[in-house]
Amino acid sequence: MHACTHESLGVPETPAAAFALLERNGVVWAALSARLARAAGLRNLIMHRYGDLDAAKPAQAIAGGLGDLEEFAAALRTRAGLAPTPSRQG
């Protein structure tokens, strides 16, 4: 949401809407936007249905989504004209 307002793209009403707005303006690509929007939905599910969740499922989603967060950060750095962050692997 901060990236949207910083880029003067508007003020999205939800995190998922923020990712869609960033996609429409070429900050992130469609596949990443969709994955990040699903992650935002997972956050809402965790917050509102915490007692009903199988803890293993959010844990798997979080572990699998770390690369998406790194891709998102890289896209924002590229948009800002900054050098990419070196990989933590190897």
C-alpha cells in the first residue's frame, strides 16, 4: 500500500487491490501480483479464523512464499533505480 501511494498510483482499499494496482502500473508482473494477493488473503484468514486453522497449512504457505517477498522487494528496488539485493544463497 505504501508503494502505491509513494508512486502516486492511488490509495488501494485492500492489500490485494494494492498488488493489482502495482501490476497495472508495471511495478510487478501478473503472476507475482496474483501470488501476493493470495498471501494477503491468507493473512486475513489467519487473523479472522485463527482457531479453525490447521497450523501446518499456513506454515507451508509462508515457507513457500518467502521467494515471492524477495521478488517483490527486488521489483520495488528496480523501480526505485536501486541495485538488486545480492542473493542470500551460496
